[in-house]
Amino acid sequence: MPRGESLLIRGLHGSPSAILVEDGRIAALGPEAESAESAATLEADGWTAHPGFIDLQVNGIGELDFTRDPGSIGRAGSALSRHGVTAFLPTIVSSPPGTVESAADAWRATSAQAFDGARPIGIHAEGPFLAPGRSGAHDPTQLRAPDLAEIAGWMDAGVRMITLAPELPGACEAIELIVSRGAIAAIGHTDADAATTTRAIDAGARYATHLFNAMPPLGHRAPGAVGALLDDERVTIGLIADGRHVDPLVLSLAARAMRGRLSLVSDAVGDDLGGQPLVDGHRPDGVMAGGRAGVDEGVRTMAPLIGLDAAIEAVTAVPAALLGLDDGRGELRVGGLADVVLLTDDLEVAATIAEGRSTLHATAP
């Protein structure tokens, strides 16, 4: 549907019962929308409407890998929309100097494009400022200490989030620089103890990249980064809830400690990661390299554990607040961007509307 046209979504279960979209924005909700005339109508009997999902960590999908081919960032939207995603942070893993800049250039080139699906809204540089012992699937030869000049260049280019290990030399200064430039400093791939992690939070770090993965486990005498991040309400916690990265029991326990700070991510990878071939999300040596399920799988996993509302918030309102979005993403409101996902009774993605453009993924009941 071209952005200038209108779309009426009616027959929804629950609230809102209907949504009217005009020129890419929500024009009316509920009874007011139901009485409107529209150029197109989507009958959605039995489906529920939610804000479009925001995924803060997407490395690639299918044959696309953003680190190996930054130019592929603009081609991922349609595939991601099948998972309910309407906005995402393309994630660049540890790589040679110049790669993040190339990705930022590719992202900026998409800003004026019309998308049939999810829109990239900034770059997430996951590394290369990571602990050597916690590199995970990252190429260890690409790891290096934080470089303030390099980071400043990334900020100028539009990088929106940087994941780094807070115990590295110069990490706190790097965090202060990232925050001063309006971006998000994230803690991840770290061997830091609790005190070092707290110092990083005091310096301005506000996100935890895939908690539990690529960091020491929580110990009752050595709480480490996991303990400090769970305990500090200033931090939004990223989790991969695909049933493989973190056991469901641990997901449930952690979510109770987060009290509305949970951010579900897919950590999606394609057929390779930074040029390293993958099989079912693993390197040939067996190292887990990322997720093969969409963030919608995280919603289905967490809903029975913490309730559907909290699971939905973890892919909508929580990441939107972290990113400081004020354009309507992360919520359904009149005047906001028409980023909407429609879910079936079993929480499968039936349709995705991104900036007013709809894609049907299932047969209407």
C-alpha cells in the first residue's frame, strides 16, 4: 500500500478494535476508526493489534550479513517484518577499522528510502572493544582497546549504540564520550566484576547486551556483571529468549528482577557472521554465534512466564524508551507512526504494518 493511501484495520479482538492509517500515521483508533471510510480495508477478525516490534540487535538474516556486506542493511526489512519487526538496529560485530563507518554510510543512504518492512534506525557496534576471553563468535584478532578518536568518528556517522567491556583500559572514558554524544553505551562480552560494572553504569552505561551470554555466570560470592546489571534499575537488560541462549527458568527468574527493564532481542544472524560460515547459528567449531529465531519467538517464550503485556512491552515500549523515540514507535497512539503488528491467538505474526505499509503474513481466520 503506498504511503499516501489510507488503510482501515477492523475486526480486531480487544483494544483497539480498529485502526485507521492515513499517510503512514495512525489517524484514529477504536470506534472512531470503525466509522471511517478508507481506500483499503484489512479484515482481522480474531487478531490483536500491538505496536511494531523494535529489535536492538540484528546481525543479519538469510543470506544477508551486515558486517560482511554493510550495503545489505537496506534489504533486510521485508524478511524482518515476518517476525513483526518494524524498526531495528543493524549490528556490526568486531571487524577491521572502517567497517562500522561503512555500515553507517549504508544506513544513512537508506534514510530517504521507502521500505516494505522494517526500517533500520541506527547502527549498533557490538565490539571490537570486548574482553579477549569473552569474544564468543567474534573474531578475536579484531579485538582492541577503546579508541576515543574512532568512537568520536562513529558518533559523527550516526552510530546509536556501542557494546564494550567496561574493564578494558579507557572504557569509562569511552562510555562518557558515547553518552555525551547522545548514544547508548552498552555492557557486554565482559569479564568485569560487579564493582567495575557499577563504575561503568555510574559513567553512563544504560544497556546490557544479551545478559548471561559472553559473561561469567552469577555467583553467590562473585555476582559479577550479571549481578550488578540485574540489581541496578538504571540499566535496561537485553535478553535472547529463543530457548537456546538462556534456559527458560533463568529467563523467568531474571525477568522478575528486571521490573519492566527487559528488552528482548533476536541477535539474529544469517548464513554467516562477518564472513565466518554458520550452521544453524553456530560456527563450524560449535561456538554459538547468534539467534536463528525472530524476536517474535522471544515474545512467545516470555508471555507464559511474565504475561503477554510485559512480553510485548519488552519489544516495544522498553526499547523505544531506551532509544528516546518520540515518533509513536513503541506505542499505538493517534498521530504516531503507523508501526503495527497483528498477532493471532497463538501469538504468530499475522500481518505487519510498517510506516503505514502493510504486509499480510497469514490467512485471515
